[in-house]
Amino acid sequence: MYTMVRNRVQTAIDRTRLLRRCATLAIAAAGAAVFAAAGLPLPFLFGPMFASLIAALLGANLLGLKLIEKLSRTVLGVAVGASLTPAVVAQLPQFAASLALLPFYLAIIAAIGMPFFHKVCGFDRATAWYASMPGGLQDMILFGKEAGGDVRALSLIHAPRVLIIVSAAPIIMTQAFNAPLIHPIGAPASAIPVHELLLMAVAAIVGWKGGEKVGLFGAAILGPMIVAGAMSLADLIHFRPPAEAIITSQFFIGITIGVGYVGVTIAELKKDVAAGVVFFLILAALAFAFTEVVLILGLAPPLEGFLAFAPGGQAEMTMLAIIAGADLGYVVIHHLARVFLVITGAPIAFKLLRMGKD
């Protein structure tokens, strides 16, 4: 009897979750259609993102598709890896001076962010510290949780950073840097040899699951990037993933960003989200300052400097670099270095900070 009741309850739950996912997909598809019809940029990213965001803020009980979203990230990982040609690798020593600026960039962010979130916004030290770190959303939430921070607040503070940078970057790129966002994101699947498509699929799955098994941070992107990079350097693949795959990845990543606002209350909007928005403006000012330093020192062209120091996520910055025709190697290396420094250094720095306060 108990088993039968449990199975019925589980079936009802599964049906409800399926309906929520279908509603989410329908709303996202409608958003993409509206953006495409209006001729707006990146319709398959911004359409689903803003449609899901508006629906979430209006109270719709949306539900993302985590597995498909991770698969979408593997596509971008393969796209980056496929761009690691011998010519790009030969350029890596030229990035050293620019990369050396990152520790100073992160130190300034921490020095401003910690007192802002703790003293001004009233968050506890653990929440304030990990809210100020421009690392991966999931990693900062996990570290914050382990340190005793407010997981919900961390999620809502970091979410505006990703949302705003993804929304504002294309405008900045076209208006400030005169970068037309018209570069092809990839060749159609019909133009890519079948064996290369299969190799890319292998790189995506093996890299992702292998990365998770060894505890690689950002495994869904970095694992496929490493495997695809090795294949590219070995002259096995010569294309990025097909345009259809990259468009699909944009669609599901857009949904994920919007769905992150499901269940947000007015109180959370006033405190957590507002704090995230204000801190983003601080980060944006710092990013522009360091971009200017890079330009003055002649370390990179304006567009690459902006994309490399913009405080967005790996997936989002990768997509923007691709459609802008930017130097993907330069941009991605800087974001990988930033995330690596944050993930490895933030927990150690927080322990030292807490010890100093005890």
C-alpha cells in the first residue's frame, strides 16, 4: 500500500515537473521568436533570457533543464578547444603581461566588495566575501555554503552580474568599440565532415564526465575544452561545433539565466538583487579601468581587452567573443585565469581573513 501511494505521488510530481519544463520551453521559444522577428541581436540568447526573466518575476513557476544546460556548456567548451590551434598556442607568452594584471584586479575587487556587502549592505562575512568574488556562480555558492553564508542571497547577488553583463556587453561592443556582431558562430552541420562531428561529440561527453570525475572546476566547459583542444592541436578537428549546436546552447543558457529569478520576493529584490546590481556597476568601472591600462600598455586591442576583463561567466563571454570575431584565445585564457585564481585563492583568503578577526 505504501509503495503504491509513493509511486502515485512520485508520478504526480514528475508530471508537474514535466508541465513546468514544457511551459518554460514554450515561454523561451516565444521570446526567441519575438526577438528574431524584431531583428534584435542574439535572439536565441536574449529572447529566452528576457522571456524567462519576465515570466519568473511575474510569478510563473518555471523550471530549467539542468542536464541540457550542462550539455549546452559542453558545446561552448568544444568551440573554445577547437580554436586552440598551434598559431594560438604560440601567442600564449604574449599574454603574460596582461595576465599579470589579474591578481591586482581581483585584490581591488575584494578590497571594495567585502566592506560594501558587509558594512554597507549588512550581510555576514561569509556571504559578503563570496558575494564580492567574480568567480563561477555555482562555485561561489558552494564555497559560501561551506563557510556558513546565505546561499539564497549569494545566488541573487551573482545573478544580476551575469544578466547585466550579457545584456549590456553587446551594446558596449557595438557602440564603444564599433564591433559588428555579425561574425558566423559556426559552419552549418552539413558543411562539417561527419567524423569531425563525432569527434566533437566525444570531446564534449568525455571531457565533461572525465572532468567531473577528477573534480575539475567548471567541468562542463573546461573538460570538453581540454579534450577538443588536444584534438585540434593533433590536427584531428578543424571546425567549431556546428551553428545549430551553438544556437541551441545559447537558447538553454538564456533560459538558465532567466529561471534563476523564480520565486524572488520584493524584499529580496530590494536587498539582494539591488546589492548585486550596485556591485556590478562597481565591477564595470574597475573592468573599464583595467581595460584602459591594457590599452595604454599596448597589451591587447580594445575589444579583446574589454572582453577579457568583463566580469561575466565563461560561457557568456565565449559566445560574445565568437560573434564579435574577437581573439578567442586571449579572451578565454584571461577568464580561465580569473576563475582559477578566485576558486583556488578565495577560500584560503577567507580563512585568513576570519582568523584575523577572531
